[in-house]
Amino acid sequence: MQSEVMFAGFGGQGILLSGKILAHAAMEEGYEVAWIPSYGPEMRGGTAYCLVVISDKPIGSPIIKNPKHLVAMNRPSLDKFAYAIKPGGVILSNASLIPNPAGRSDVDELRVQTGEIAAQAGSAKAANIVALSAFVARSGLVQLKTLKHCIEEEFSKRPQLIPLNLKAMEAGIAAAQKE
């Protein structure tokens, strides 16, 4: 089993953090993992992206042309990457910023109002955690209890943020179950 997840959006939306948390969760479950972040001028406003490869065998190459899944947090990211997703994968799009679906009938498309849901949970800045949690709930790549543990660990140096992010996680899971 090998799955690849492309996270993409504007710099500052927590794209790299989402990928890092998923990679950590997969490692906690004993999978081989590659996390390829994109650093550069796209940070803080332009398109930022990262790729997470999860496998039960050694990963031959972390460079993937056609990932299985996509979490798109803005319209340019959906437009840029949706065509490359393998049939049967999951495309999660941030319906708060993306008015239209990807238009693919061969994937499981999940549209979540991540901004509004995160704001209701306590801060719109947690939209990436809402999206990540909804994606994991739909794809089943890792167990939700492992994801929760990794979110807690990620924010352990700023413990005041843990309750907010766990609330955002629960809201993301609930959103995925409604769709």
C-alpha cells in the first residue's frame, strides 16, 4: 500500500504543518514516510504545497507526478493540481475559498467550509486542522486517535492552542461525516 497526499494553498494557511502532522501520524503507525515541503517565494501569500508519501514498504522515490489525494485550500491550488490526482483518490477542497467543485467524477470530492468551521471552533487560523481532520476521516489513511495524539504533540510547546486545535479536529471529522 502506498498513498500520496498533496497539500496546497496560500503561504500562511498552514499547508506545510498539515503535511507534517499527517507524516508524523503515519510514522507513529509504523509506516514509511516521505514529507516534501515546498520552501521558497511562495511562502506568505503565493502558492505553497507539500507532498506526503505513506507506504508499508520502503519508498523508492518521494517525487510523485500523480498523487492519489489532494487537500486544496485555495482555487489556484485546486486548478493546478486536481487534474493530476489518480482516479479513486480523495480531493478535499476548501469551500470557504473555492466556489466550484473540481469537476471530476472519478474521485471522491469532499467540499468543506474550513474557514467558517474553524471560526466556529475558535479561530479561522485552524482551517488547516479542520481540512486535515476531514481528509483523514474520509480517506482513513491513519487512525483518528493517532492524528489527535500528533496534533497534541505538535502544539505541546504552546499548550494553550491544544484545545482549539482539538475542537477544530472534531469539527473537521463531523464535516466529513455529513458529506
